[in-house]
Amino acid sequence: MQNLEQKFDSQPYDREQWGKGYQSLPQEYEYWIDEIEGEIPQNLEGTLFRNGPGLLEVHGIPLQHPFDGDGMISAVSFKDGRAHFRNRFVKTKAYLAEQEAGKMLYRGVFGTQKPGGWLNNAFDFELKNIANTNIIYWGDRLLALWEAAEPYRLDPQTLETIGIDYLDGVLEPGDSFSAHPWIDPNCKMDGGEPCLVNFSIKVGLSSTITIYEFNPQGKLLRRHAHTVPGFSFIHDFAITPNYCIFFQNPVSFNPIPFVLGFRGAGECVKYQPDRPTKVIIIPRNNTVDKEVKILETNSGFVFHHVNAREISENEICIDSVAYEYLPQVKPDTDYKKSDFEASAPGQLWQFTANLKNGSARSQLINARACEFPVINPNQVGRDYRYLFVGAAHNSTGNAPLQAILKFDRHSLTEEQFWSFAPYGYVSEPIFVPKPDGNSEDDGWILALVYDGSRHCSKVAILDGKNLNNGPIAQLYLKHHIPYGLHGSWTDKYFISLEEGQ
Ligand code: CO
């Protein structure tokens, strides 16, 4: 049993050790995981897919920002108490071109510049689709997502790249598709069938948000586009049965240093603390309600939302991880030596939007540094009690994510907690409901944990009801996985038993 008060003599992490979690993993592996502590639950069956940057340099040129790294997919397949691991790079057009050329050919959106100074970067607007942010399995397609371009489709059994997927003509070349789709578990417009809701955004002096909804076979159900004033940096959104909710963070964009080759596009985004955050609320059923509402709330920056719910006919509550300002890697600094203490932590906030009087209140609900929130997928868009989130070991200050926190939204208290400090650094937790589960928290939490003491990663399985008891099982990989971004779970199992026995 581990409690919230466990302390270390000094800080609970070693910054240099933490930085090693950003080493590239150029190799591709596949094997049955045989070093296991504890026992994999017999009834845990399906596949955990993860995405994130696998290469943190291109032919020896280090990236300025990890978000610029080529997408690498990991798949951990579970059945009959066993687990199989496989990783593959998404063989994007740009990845293959750079492998063949033996040199860096593209600038990165977040600040990575080609060698040769500004002269070699000026007026180069070619976008490198790195497919590195999320991976979902929907409509019998495995799709690697990156918000500024089209999805890449992969074979779910082998992880071999099939190519760009235009979703049966829903997307056109050059379109984007966000990396943060939601699954409405019980869509009232579709007789209670689940549907996948996602968006794309085109930015300029104004921003056009297009919303897409797909049925379980991957067929388009609904699509509508809306233009709102101002530049937008919108990474995620939230849904309820009736609405899509977007936070338009208060930022400005000055493209000149990017155009002239001095800076990456992401470095030209500037946080504007004196301006409000705009809450954009778009009805999902565009045939009966076309009115888009834009509310204002306190400033702050949000990458990820936890969930949203309609608490009355005119009120929507949105829970999010918010920062006091946009966390950015400063030009000419090394992200691997990040000074956590000098930057603002992500914290849990609750926003209440009133559609009738146009107000939007905000309230801090937990101060511990956290990021990558998740809930039971059956509660998406609805009232819910528990959220799970990557969290810092200590309850105050900013630090790497080393723990999983279970937060009770009804009592607004930290209900349970498990820390992998001082050597463990966690990724986004994934909630897998148990097949025979009888309560909202009756599921497994799966998380990739980088173990700095061994320079290897492990897959930790925790019990959602009893997080405090620590992992039920820890599956040690033969190598590390660089810190990733997002992933998902599917009940489908794709490995044939003769494979790699
Ligand atoms: Co994200």
C-alpha cells in the first residue's frame, strides 16, 4: 500500500534520467513478453495501441521539439494471460523519403529546422505529415492520426503501413483530421448506436471547424462546418449528446519568422494573457439547431479535456487540464533538460457554460500537476464520477508525470494514487472496462512506464477500483519506448497464435 504522503529525501525524480526517455528507438521489434511480475488477468483480451515520436533526430540532426518526431506505433496484444509486443514506424511519405535520402528533408511544425540556417528554411512550407499523435481502431480501420494532415492507415495485425486514408472520400488531399476523436457510446440521433465524432480545423485570420460523425462501420453520418473569428490553436474538444465544445485558447500567430526561415511555425504562436479563452459550442444535430454560441472565460491554455456533460437544459460542464499559459520549448534550448519548476503545471479545472446568459465560470478543482486524463469510455459526454490521469509524485509544484491519480469528481477529492517514483515516468493511462464489470471504476488501467533505472519501458496493469494496491502486473519490455502521446484500446485481438512463439 502506498499513500499520498510518501516522500523522498530530495526531489522524486532525476532530471538527467528523465531526459533519457527521449532517446530514439530506431529498431522495430516483435516478441511475446516473457518477463512479467504479477499475473496478466485471464479475461483481459484485446489490443493496446500507442503512438508517439519514435525518432528524436533525423540522421544525426536532433529535433528541436519532440512533437516533431516520426510516429511509431506500439501494439500490446493480450489474450489468455499472455501478451505480445510489436512496434513499427508509420511509413509516411516523408519518413521513407528521409530514410532513402539519408538526410533531413523537412522542417518540423514545432520548431525543428533543416540544417543550413534560415536560408535553407525560408519559404519552405512543405508540411511533414508525421502521423505521431494518436491511433484508433474504428470501422475496421487502424488509423494513425496527426492533427494537421490526413490519417495513415495500418494493418492491425502486422502494423505495416497501408497509406493515407481519405475515409472513403470524406477527406480530400490536403485536409486535416484531428488526433482527438471521441466515441459517443450511445448516440441518441442513431437509436443508441455508438458513433465516432471528430473535427478538422483550417486556420487563418478566422478559423473553420468541420465536425464529422461516423457510424461503427466507418460510414459518414453527419458533417457540418462553421467559421469563427480569429486564429485558433485547438488540439482537443469535448462532446455531450447535443454539443461539441471547443476552447479557443488566447494566442496570436505571427508567421513572419517562420516564413523567413528563422523559427518553426509552433514557435510563432504567442500566448495572450490579457485576452479571454473563448468557449465555442456547436450543436451536433445541425438539421435542428444551427446556432453556434461563443462564450468567454478566464484566460489559460488547454490541450486536453477530460469530459463534458449537460447539467441542465442550458448548462454544460466541461472538465479540462488547464495551464496558466501555453507551455512552449524556447528556441535554442534543449527540451530534454526542461526546467519543470520554472513552468506552470497542468491542473484540473472545471468550466460551467451557461447557454442562456452567456457566462462561463471556471474553478480549479485539483492543484497537483497532471496531464493525459481518461475516463470510463461508457461515460463520455455524460455524468461521471471518476477520472484517471498521469500525475506528478508531489501534490504541489510542476514535475514529470510519475504517478496515476484517480480523482473523484463528485467529492472533488483525490481518491486513490499510485506512484512509480523515483525511477518510473508514466504515459497516458488507458481505461479498459472489465467484461463483467459492475461499476464505473471496475476496469483495468494500462500505462506504459519508462523505467529510468533500467532504461527500459514496462506495461503496468492496475485495478481501477484499487489503484492504491499498485500494479496487478508489470510486463517488462526488452527496450525502452520514447515518451509517447496518445493511444487507445480495442477488444479485438489480431495476433495469430503461431506468430513468434
Ligand atoms: Co493530445
